[in-house]
Amino acid sequence: MSLKVDQTATAFTFKGGMLPMTVMELNSPDPERVSAQLAGKLSQSPAFFQHTPVVLSVEKLDDTSLALERLCAVCRSHKLLPVAVRGGSEGIKQSAWALGLGWFPPQESREARTLASVTPPAPQAPVLAEAGSGGRIFRGTVRSGQQISAAEGDLVVVGAVNAGAEVLAAGSVHVYGPLRGRALAGIHGDRECGIFCHELHAELLSVAGNYKRLEDIDPSLLNTTVQVRLRDDQLSIEALV
């Protein structure tokens, strides 16, 4: 039995969208140094390194010493997926395209075009304070591309965690605001800690290396106040009434 295909229907539709994306800002072109630092990051937050797409920012680097293909290979060996390059010369742009990557203009030139006629208000600097037991309190919005961590104890965020941002702690993570980015608790393996937030819409949740992505979360729990913890080696998300 053959299926009839409606030849008048379009095969696809282009749609504009803003997707959360992690930017890896390179300060060194040395693949060995990048690999060593990624290995350290992997031990701290293994859930983040699960085929996460990244944009490689090369704006601080000298094009002549940049081995783009090797840097991409290093990222992939640590389960990061380079999808585009930001900045660099025409040669870097052509190399990115040859490797099947996208290319973005440098951030400064984009901002210059967008903000040339706008004088933005001076932003209020977020406040990062020490909490008890080696924990930390962050007052303000954790913005896309930003990472706030507590190497010991809990991390308390009094504000929002935007999409593309990451908060992580050796203990529990508390977010007194919307959680739209990534939250990782128990990064050193503490299975008794958890994640607590006032409004759940997280890209990724992880406790002691056990994680769930946004698509794995029960839709009925989105935009609600929840606690996330381990139950029988499974990540459990429960509403807080």
C-alpha cells in the first residue's frame, strides 16, 4: 500500500528564534592547554559535557597561530560540539565554513551596529557574598554565558538565572527567581544535596552527575516552584507547595 504525499504542502519552514548557546571564549590557541582545562572542567561538572553545542570565540587570538580544526577535535573529544566560530579574519571565516561550522562577526562590531545611537543606563553590579559553610550568595541576574559557582557549600542566587547561564555548587543550589539556564548541584559527588528554585524552566538540572534536560522534565512542573534531588539513583523533581 503506497502513501500519498500532498505535493502542495511545504517541506519545511524557516523560523527565527533565539536558542541558548554556550560561548567558549578562547584565550590561548594551544590545543594542549585547552584540552587540559577542559579535562578539569569535566571532572567538576560532567553533566554539562554531554554533547553540548558551543560557539568558539576567537576574537582574542592571533589568526596566524590558530589551528581551528585541532581545537574543534579537542572539543569533540571532551563531548562538546562546536557549531560556529565568532570573530577572526576572512581566513578564519573560510576555515570555519570548510569545517561545516557557522561564522559570526566579532561581538564588538555587532554591538557597535546595534547600540551606536543608544546610550545604555549604567548597570548595577551584582553582589557576590560569602555564605555560611563556605557557600556563596549571589544577588542579581546570572546572564547568558555567565557561570557562578560555589566550590564549597551551597550557592544561593537571589535573582534570575537566564538561558545560557550556569550555576553550580559543591552543595545545593537555591534560586530565588526564574531558573532558565543550567543548574548543577553536588559537583564533587554529594548525593544528599539538591536544587531548589521558584520558577522552573531549566535547560539542564544535575545532582551528583545525574541529570535531566528541559525536554525530560514533566511539562506540568514547568514555571512552578520545585525541589530536585536524588531518589533511588534517579533524579526526582517535585513541586513545592
